Amino acid sequence: MSNIVTFWDAIVEEIKTRVPALKEVRKYANEFDEGEKGRIGIKTPGALVSVTGNGIATKLSDGRLKLAVAVAVAVIAEDRGKGVDTTAAEIAESLVVVIHENRFHAEEGPTARTDPDQISILNYNSEKTLARGLSVWGVGWEQAIILGTASYVPPPSPDVQNGGYQPAAPTVDGL
């Protein structure tokens, strides 16, 4: 399985575990728009998790690649007829904390990830969503995934005790 898919699955599982108020959490591959709830049939409150590529991979000193990805979670709740439901906003706020505290199960090894960065929360409510009885908030962030295997192995440190490398004596102007 790819590192991106493993990362995506880990996010979904962590949100399910840490935010029990959500009745459904699942991966989502499309852009979210105002009419999506009716087409996808998500239980509310629910969350859709999307992972997209976001940048160019950069080479690390050990030969692995660091690939930044963007992640978005759309939180959808029923509007209970008040015109401004707070459920989606409250869940989105709790997700900010979950994301901030998490690397999503991979600290080291072939699927290592960096800390989440640039976490944001957005209100996607509009007259159209509220007219349909929905409240929609989103949480987004960037996170890097480490790809590949380390190819650079530093040379062993010289054994100074057994005649290995000895630092040069300090000199002044070559004397």
C-alpha cells in the first residue's frame, strides 16, 4: 500500500477514535460542494477526509524524499432548523486539536511523517447549505510524508583511542 493511502487511512481512523460525536468518517476523493451531502449519503454529523498532492518532493540528506500533501476534512451536520447550527463548528474546532497533536501513527520508518503545519478552520456555510438544512465547516492542513529508503549511511566515527583520526594541533598563521 502506498504511503499516501496509509496516511489517509490513519487520519480517518484517528478521527473516528478521537471524535466520537461523528456518526461517520470516511475517505473522500472529490472536491466538496454544497450539494454533496445528498449525493453521498453521509450520516450526520459526519466528516469526509480528502488528501491531495500539494507540492514538489524535496530530497533529504539521507536520500529519501519529503512530499508535502494538503489534507482537508469537511464536517457536515444537520441544521436543526435554527439557521445557524453550531455542531459542525464545534466538531471542526475539536479536530484542530486532534490534528495539532498528531502525526497519524508514523513517527519513524518507511512511512514517517512530519508534524502538521498551517492548520486552518473554515466556515463553508452559505444560504444554499443552510436552505438544505446543512451546516458545513472545514479543517485543512499541510503535512509532509517521507518516501523511499535512506541511501546515505554516514561513515563510522574514527576510534581516536586506537590510533584513528587525531585532530590537528591548533596553529596560528600556519606556524
